Amino acid sequence: MPEVKSMFREVLPKQGQLSMEDVPTMVLCKPKLLPLKSVTLEKLEKMQHEAQEVIKQQELALREQQQAQPE
């Protein structure tokens, strides 16, 4: 790859102060903790669990009724 010549010539002062331009660097911040499950997903799982509990209770009540009828 050919070297590209700069349009500007570097000049270093012979007396006085030499200043340098501050180059911005990356700043690391605290990591943000993300929930493993979203609030909506937790609500849906809770609703599903409650619905399964209701179905289990209904099935138990139905079995008890069926066992009580033959007698």
C-alpha cells in the first residue's frame, strides 16, 4: 500500500511550551443488570400456574363426586 503524504508539515517549537491535543478515550460505566424474565412473562406464568391450580381443584372435586355417586 503506497504511503500517503500529508498536506501538513509537522512543526516542533524550539522554545516555549509544547501542547498536546487530548484524545477522547472510552469510559467504562457500571454494567446494567437485566432481569432474566420480563415482568410480562412473569405475569403470564403466574396466570398459567393459577389456571392449572383451578383445573386441578375442579378435577379433584369431579372425582370426589364420581366416587360418591356409586354408593
